[in-house]
Amino acid sequence: MPGTKEIRVKIRSVQNTRKITKAMEMVAASKMRRAQERMRAARPYADKIRTVAAHLSHANAEYRHPFLVERDTVKRVGIIVVTTDKGLCGALNTNLLRMVLGQYKQWKSEGEEVEVCCIGGKGLGFMQRLGAMITAQAVQLGDKPQMDKLIGAVKVMLDGYMQDRFDRLVLFYTRFLNTMKQEPVMEQLLPLSGERMGAPEGTWDYIYEPEAKVVLDQVLTRYVEALIFQSVAENMASEQSARMVAMKAASDNAATLIDELTLVYNKNRQAAITKELSEIVGGAAAV
């Protein structure tokens, strides 16, 4: 059994750790509220541009954009993996990367080549350890999603699709459901599928000005960029929620451990006092 001095040192160590986890919990709670507000503010635009893209996929336009054309065969796949830059957020990244790994192995077993774009440091480190072909990356995004930090990596992947470097573009991210629940999501970005996004009622078509090619190039590029921006915003809200929950659990566990160590310390101290009294009484009786 450890001595009272070792137990006191252990109690102080756990108390210091609990102070850190409690502070991180409060910081994450504050950031979580702001992240959720940004995520919810971005959702209406993302939903609307999904609707427009679904309509375009069913329109009888004179120009058929490459993003709308299904490839005959899929031999190469491009994936965008959205993770966090920092850890201490529970199983958030682990659940997503487990899904990515499963799909990656499946594609490899089917003979498909995979190119990866990593958004977030944790995903970048994982894909490097996996030995994947990393085409683009964006890390150190901070606590607020900014399109100027994402646009370069996104453009690399869109150019790769346009140049037939890969036949399908897939997005992996963590969707925010509520403070206690976040789920990993795999979503196909390209080619666009109207049936997957929701077919519009009736027949849809548009009048393009100046011409269909110019308008569709801009709209469909903005569509992909908006979805990736929304996925980053969802992932950041999920990160802060998961970190707050993880730090609260750590703080609660530390408090429980302190109580247990205090009980052991008191028992040891009482045993030492009883031993000293017994020695005194025994010495007096001997005299």
C-alpha cells in the first residue's frame, strides 16, 4: 500500500488535471454555441443550392455539364476527408476514419485507385500513415470555417475530376445532430445525381443568360464549394460538442478518483495514528 506522501502527491496531480479539463470544458461550451450558430446559418444556403442542383440535373438543357454526366466505369476515386486539427474530442475522428478506412480498403480490393484531399490535421496524419496518395490538404483552419483556406484544396479536386484523373468524388465528414450525438457521413459530390438529391415535381427547365455553359460552370462549382464549406462547419460544431462532453466526463472521473484517493489517504493516516498510539500504550505498559 502506498504511503500517505505518495497519495497526497497523486491527489494534487489529479486535482491539477481536473482544473485543466474543467477549463477546457468551459471553453468548448463557449465555442460550441458559436459553431452551432455558424452551422445553422449556413444550412439554408446549402439546402437551397442542393435544390437548384437537383433541378439542373433534370433540366433539358442544350449544354450538359461534366458534373452531371455519369461515367461508364469507375476506376479512380477522389475523396475529401474532413476531420479536426486537434484531439481530445472523444471518438469523433475515430468513427469517421474507421468509415474512411473501410471504404478505402473496399475500393482498393475492387482495383480502384484512390486520391485523397485532407481537410484537418488528424485526417492528414492518418492518411499519411496509411500510405494513401494525398493530392491536396488544408490544415490549421481555426475555430471558424473560412472559404479562402479551403478553396485551393477544393479546386485541386474539381480540376482532377474535370481532367478525368478520377471518375467519382466522395466527401467524408461528421454531421452534427445534437450536443450528445454526431454521426459520420459519406456523401457523393460528383457526378451529381438528381435522384439522390431529390427529384423535383414536374418538368423543370431554365432560361440561361448569357449562355448555359457559363451559368452552369459557376453554379455547379459553387454547389460543390458550398457543400464542402457546410461539411466543415458541421464538423467544427461536432468537434466542440464532442470535446465539451469528453472534458466533462474527464472532469467527473477526476472528481471520483480524488474522492477515492482521499478515502485511501484517510484510512492510511488513521492506521498510522492507531499504530503510534498502540506503540505508546505498549511502551507505557512495559515500563
